[in-house]
Amino acid sequence: MGKKQDVVLYVFINSMCMIKKVLIANRGEIAVRVMRSCREMGIKTIAVFSDADRTSMHVRYADEAYNIGPAPSNESYLVIDKIIAVAKKSKADAIHPGYGFLSENAEFSSRCEKENIIFIGPSAYAINTMGDKITARKTMLAASVPVVPGTTKALTDLNSALSTINEIGLPVMVKASAGGGGKGMRLIKNEKDIENSVNTAKSEAMASFGNDAIYVEKYIDSPHHIEFQILADKHGNAIHLFERECSVQRRHQKVVEETPSPIMTERVRKEMGQHAIAAALAVNYTGAGTIEFIVDDNLNYYFLEMNTRLQVEHPITERVVGVDLVKEQINIANGKALKLKQDELQQYGHAIECRIYAEDPDNNFMPSPGLIKHISEPLGLGVRHDGYVYEGYEIPMYYDPLISKLIVWAQTREEAIARLRRALYNYKITGIKTSIKFLQKILECADFKAGKYNTHFIEDNYDFLMSKTKSTDKHEDVAIIAAFIDYIDKVDNLQPEKPCLKLGNNWKDFGRKKNVLRH
């Protein structure tokens, strides 16, 4: 058959097997977020959960839920056979991997294809190509996408690394070839640190990814981390949905993101967007993905890596562009052509996202799992809250401590910052330590307010950010208890035959609870 007939047949076949039931191979806030879009599309959802997540919100929100094993992720969420078995048992048409866990696992994508289950994401080829940093660099060079000067082959021993570093010249970044997320990454500025940094990076890479291969690239001074959101369908169409500024990072992990970037110009935005599309087309990419660039103060930019999945910070793009990225992912997986046209897309207003973690800033940001006693979520104009916890929920110790994302939108950056400060002030969680106070300090920092910051922001402003961040959880607990006691005193004046809520089997139980609280 000719090419045109092949396309017609492909579209016909996909129209006959539209997605009606999706298994979300993830947990927490991203699982709930995917389910919301599915519900709007009339698609049934299936949750999977470990023993530790039996009472999690995504389990309660889904149409069906299945246990997949013990709490450790390598015995549950990371076991491909278990996920596939549930998909078959529940008769799922497709699997959405969310982010993290199996979302960038080429074997998982390939396995879904073999089992005739639609993988809502890219092909195994695209994941493999862009997942290996060396291969990705070579692919981008072939596609004429600017790349940071560095190696184009994996380095597996100390001597080859030393030779390459001497050739490129300090400072350099040593990175794990097979991974990301800051693992296996070391900045080397001094010659005396080379051997230890290389060996440490290799060891960390092996522990995290089962591969100790590394690569070396020239370190960019005053680096800005800017990424472009792309969408590509199965018909050769690709677009970008503009940039996100992700330079507020701690230990190479993003903390606050915003769009548009405060340093961007229209000319550079257009150029970077074109290169982002070229990067996606170079690997026949399909679905939602992100092309990450490193940018210097003069707006020279270089390809950093590609995330072949939905990003944690995708809501700010959704807000300023007006596109539901999860719905677009599902439509693309269904074989539909993109209806969005590049020249019709524009950014409207300004959006900022901050990540709320269950961790203690006063104790080196150690995770703080535990029981949530009280939560007051922020509301109001231009506020979006993507979370999964509730009062009485116990955050498990086995997973990433991210508990929610707080997103705000406003017409200007200044108004967005003010709105986010207000929302953080309204956001109350007791029973665990959180990063809310730390995030408030970031918004108060002069460098952030001026939009003049790079990936060294937290390091450069550490003393300011850590000042006066001592937790006030105890005071908040006292305030909440005092308010509740006052409420009970008022309820005491109600007639028993007209109760307005049940706090026990009878009014005597109610009174006993009041006395306990008072003591």
C-alpha cells in the first residue's frame, strides 16, 4: 500500500480502539491529577497501590483499585509484571505512567506494546535515545541543536575521564550517562577534586542506575535552567508550548518554577522553541515531553537533556497557554492529530508553581513522614492546588516527600508573586514538618522578586532563606485546638434534639471529648 493509504488505515484502526479505560501506574498527586482529566473525558480510571498506600487519595478517587504488593517501590510500583497483570485483569485499554517510577522506562513502553496495551507516552526508541545522555548529545548534534561542549562517548574509567577533563578545561560537570535528577552529578572547579569527584559520580551512578558510565561537559557560569514543553503526534506534527524557568533548585532538584521566564526575549524564545521542536522530531517523538536547556547570562543556550514524560511543573504551562496536557497526551495516544497550531498559541499572564514537601528545613530538609492532624488548603482567584493528602492521612516514609504543588496565575509577575505569598500564608498543615516557610522566604528574597537569579540562587541566598524559618507548628496546633474548644462551647448551647454533627454515640461522649481537649 502507498504512504497515504497506510496513514488512512492507521487512523481507521486507532479510531476503532479509542481509549475508554486507563490504568495510572503511579501514586500521589500525579495519579489524582491524571484521573481528573480522564473523568472529564468520560474515561474510567484504575488505580494501583502498595500496602502503604491503601488509604491514599488516588485509591479513593479511581473507579477501580488494585493492590500490587509491599510498600517498597521495587516490590510494587516498579514491578512491570504486576502493573501489566492488573491492566489485563481490569481490561485497561491504556496505561499512563505519570512521572517517576516507570515513566521513562523503555522496557515498560515496549512491554505495553507487546501486550496490546496503549502506552500513553513515547516509544521505547525515543526513551532509550534521549534517556542515555551520550546518545542524546550525538542525536542533538546531528539535528543542529546547540549542545554544551563535552564528550560524545561514555567514560568508564578514571584515566579517560582525566584526559577529557584536561582537554576541555575546568570547570566541568561530570554526569551519569544513564540517569538524571542530580544523581551521579558533580561540579569540578579545582584540579585537586577531580579524582574524588569522578569516583564518587561513578559510584553514585552505579547505585542509582546500575551503570557507572559518565560523561563530561563544560560548566556554564551563572547557569539558568530553562525548559520547553513540546507536544508531538503520530502524524509528524510537533509544537512547543513555550518555556518554563526552573532555576530555583536545591541539590539539583527544582523547588519553584515560573513561566514566562523573567530573562527571556521574544527572539531567543522563538529560536529555542524551534530547536526544541527539532529535538523532538529527531527521535520521532510522540506525546508530551520537555527539552531542557542550560542558558547563560548572555542568553547563549545549549541542550541539556530531554524528559520523555510529563513534568512535575506542567500545570504552569497549562495555565498560561490554556491547554490540558494530560488530555493532549491521551488524544495523541488515541492516534489523533494535533489540533493546536504553533502560530495560534500564546502565553497569557504569568504562573508560578512551588512544591510542598513533607520535610524539615531546620534539620537539613530531612523527610518528615507522619500523620496530618489538620490541613487548610489555599483557595481564591487564580489558585490551583494539586495534592493528595487529607486530615487523618499518614504520609508514608517509602516515597518521595512531595505532598502537593501550589500553582498561581495572575496578569503580571508581580501580582503572581503577591498571590502566591498570600496562598502560602493560607496554607496550613499540622502534624508534620513542611517546606512552606522556606518557600515563603524564597518569595521574599530580593533576587527572586527582581527575576535576577540562576541555579545558584539558594546557595547564594542561603543565610537569608534559612533565617527566621523556625517552625511555628506548635503555635498553630494550639490555635486550632483553642478554636475547636470555642466551637464545642458554642455547640453545648444547642438543644440535643437538634444536633448539627456527630462526635460520638451520644451527647455524653461529646462532653467527654470536650473535657479531654481542655486538659
